[in-house]
Amino acid sequence: VLVTGGEDGFVKVWDMVEGQGGPQNLSIRAHNAPVASVQADGTKIVSGGRDGAVRVWSKESGQGILEVAGHTAFLGTVQFEGHRLVTDGTNNVVVLHDFSNNS
């Protein structure tokens, strides 16, 4: 599976194995501006857009799970592992989000 983010604000999930439902399985209107960064694991997708939004999506359904507010349009990268999410931007700000107490 390949997950991409585009200039059009869409995050797309591609099935790279032939014969399993076609090449593009899911298309999510994730942002109102270009997608700056995207990362996925087995169950979720995290995307960051030039609209300043960081959003978490269900990889299976494409439904929104969580939005992290307070970023600027200078958002550059999103990276997560477990319950931690790191976001950074060209405005010299790196933020560590810890969701260990969230259900």
C-alpha cells in the first residue's frame, strides 16, 4: 500500500498489488491547500497541509478521527510513533503531541 498527498489537498491510498480492487482504493479530501506531509501505519493516516491543519484519518474508511489545531501554513512534516506525534514547520517550531491519555 502506498499513501500519497497532493497539491489538490487530497490524500490517496493506492493498492500496489494487482487484482485487489484496483490501483486507487481511497481518496480523502484532507485539506483546503496542498498536502505537505503524510504518514501511515496499518490503521491510520496522519496528514499535514499548507492550510495549517494536522488530521488523523482511518486508513480503512477515510473517516476523520482527530484534528490538531494551532499550526500555521508553514507546516512541514508530520511523523508519529505510537501515541506521539511530531510536527514541524519552516517557522522554526517543532511540536511534540502526546496522546497517551486520550482514548
